[in-house]
Amino acid sequence: MSLPFKIEAESGSARAGRLLTSHGEVETPVFMPVGTLASVKGVSQDILEELGVQILLGNTYHLYLRPGVEQVRKLGGLHRFMSWPRAILTDSGGFQVFSLSELRKVSEDGVTFRSHLDGSSHFFSPESAMEAQIGLGADIIMAFDECTEHPADRERVRTSMELTLRWAERSKKYFESHKEEVPWGETASVARAPSPADATQTQDLFGIVQGGMDLDLRRESAERTIEIGFPGYAIGGLSVGEPRVLTREVVEATLQHLPKDKPRYLMGVGTPEEIVEYANLGVDMMDCVLPTRAARHGLLFTSEGKISIKQARYAGDEGPLDPNCGCRVCGRYSRAYLRHLYASNEVLGQVLNTVHNLTFYLDTMRTVRHSIARGKGVRFLSGELPQRKS
RNA sequence: GCACAGGUGGGUGAGUGGUUAAAGCCGGCAGACUGUAAAUCUGCUCCUCCUAGCGGGGUACGAAGGUUCGAAUCCUUCCCUGUGCA
């Protein structure tokens, strides 16, 4: 009854695998673009498909506020609502416990949020987060956790970790007893293009390891989360402002305590260099807003390093953004044009920049996967990022 | 020619005797961004000196002169712009 996950090749600690969801296969290691509000900001679904995106992220908290879980459910679930035939993973809202710290209050039972939209008060618990995610219908859903802030003293980290463990148990319990209630009925199977029949649609719940930057607590969190038992495990609570070396240390240590035969998901990471590094350490799934957000802010990732397209030096640059990139943006537009679009505040600039950055991330992951499959570990340092294969 | 209105830093536009090298906005430049409250946020943007600063000096609010301890701000003359009337 667990998510089929097949490891096809290993190279050192890295693995190349295949995850079988109700909405298609996901080749790992995989980078998952973030589409918080059922939209990867700036890029349409057909382009995402063309880029080879196999799985997207959505966010429970945001979709719950707008348009509302019930609305999405009535419209046939998240896949159909947003016309995305491939896999989706929803985050539980646990990260908002962290990022909306000004607007929430945590208790044993759950979290009371004030909506960032209108200030109205809402309560999230492990149970309600599961209910919402079942209603949204993503292929992979996440346990409701508390993303511990950094810095935090050991006591605080432990308390937070214990809370996440209790919430994990409650999340699983609720999910197990309600997951069969396929909430959107028969109508959903009509218009969803190449996806498997909804009758066979399944959802899987991942657990999340916390424990701050404390390696012992990380180990304990991992062990006890595994005891609860999930078809996949996420490493949460990182990229919350800690030094990058610490992040790596924690990831490496935590991975050692996670089962080798289950997918491992590192949440909220990272730069191109980081995703390569973590894939090599044995992470199978990663997501990050960086490529999409940075793109909108004029920061572009290329095989030659970062480029801030807003800089004056590109005003007359007729060359492509990245000479080693085969994306539709690099193949067609000049740096000068992209800079002009940015300077002029044209939406097209954001679109093109996002397409490029996502292409770069996806290509990077594909390159890593191929290298692992060929039995070669890949180690990229900054400035030696992979080039697109023809 | 006469009558009003007005001339401020790259632009626009506040400021009508001192806390004004002169608000705000735009533009320009640089930086940040990592399970998305982010098409966002931060810093710099007259010259010069000190390694450097909430440090010193110099210029600056059309021009010249004046009043005053002190003027972008008050007075005089001139130049220019807009509008109206001849």
C-alpha cells in the first residue's frame, strides 16, 4: 500500500530512481517547481509539460484560503482544476507556521492563523490539514509539521520536534481512516487528459523529520518518524536562515538515518549547486521557490554562473542569456532584450526569465540523474554547472 | 507692450528666514532572495578630503545685487517660460 519507488542505479550515496504516482512517473532525483496557488508563477501548464516537469508543488494553506478546498474539490480536485495531468505534491501548511510567524499562534492541538489576505482567523490541525489535502487530491501529501525557526536553543528545538512527531502520528491516523473517501466522485475522470483513471487514484502521505541543527535530535526525529511509518520521508526545517555549511551537515547526517528504499525529500532547497550536491548525497526530491522568484527579480542561473539581468552591462549584449542552454528563451532572445523587458516591467520578462531558470534547474537534475545512472557521481562546484544535453 | 502665474538637484515636485546638501515619487546604480504574505525588499545616487563614518571642506534652489547673526525662502533690477489682453 505504499508508493511504488524503484531505485534503478546507485553511485556512491546517490541514487537514480522512479516514483510511480497515479499521475505518471517521476524520475528521481527530481526538482519540483513550486506552484503555491495552483500556478507556477509566470509559466503556463503546457510550457511546464514541455519543460519536462513531472511533479509540481501546491500549498494547502494558500489554496484553503483561496479558492477554498471545497471549491477545488467540487471542480474535480487540484489536477483537474489547474489542468495538470502529472503528479502534484501539496505542502501541509507546516511551513506557514514558520513563515507567517507574525500571524499565528501554535498550540498542542494545532495552529491558529490570521489570514494574510484579510486578517480572518483560521485553525489548522494535523486533522484539518489532512482533510484539506485529501480534498485537494494531490498524489503526495505532507504531514502537518512545525518548521522550527533558526536559531533556536536545544530545548526549543526538542519541544518543537516532539510536537511535530505527535502531529505526524495524528496526521497519519487521520489520513489512514479517511483516504479512501475519494472526495470528488465520478465527474472528475472526464477531462483529465493523459492521467490514469481516477478510480485507481491514490494518495500517499510523507512524514517530515525536524530537529533543527542538532544532529542527535535529527537522528531521533528520523527514527521516531520512521517508527510511525510513511512511504516517504522529508527533511524539513532547513533553509531557514542557517549557514549553508550547517544545512549540508544536517542533510548528510539525517540521510544516514532514513531508509534507503523510500523516497527522501529535502524541503525548500536550493541553489543549482546545492541541488546537485544534495542529489549526490542521496536526496531524491527537492523543491524551491528560488528559480521562479529569482527569475521574477531578474536573477538568472546559467552555466556560467548567476546573472543579474538588470545590470547596465547587458544593455547592449546581443548574446543569449546562457550560450550553453537550449531553452526556448536562450534560443531566441538576447540579454539586451531580456534586460529591456526587466527594466520596462514587462510581464513577458518574468515569463521568459522563469522559463529559463526552470529549464536550467530541470536540466541540471537530468544531468545529475544521467550521471548517476551511468554510475558516475557528479560533483559540481560553482561555475561548473552542467550543460544541457542536445 | 501690459497683466497675472512661474523659474529648485538627471526628471517631476515639496519646501516660503534657521533642525535644508534640500522631502516624496520617477529615473540611474548595486545588493538580497532557498517546503512563496515577494512583478518584492534593502542600500547608494552634487564635488572633494580622511582607511572610514550619523566626520571636515567646497559648491548648489534662473542671474546680479541687497536686507539679516543667518536666505532656496524677504527686497531691487535683469533674464527666461506659460497663460490672458493689446
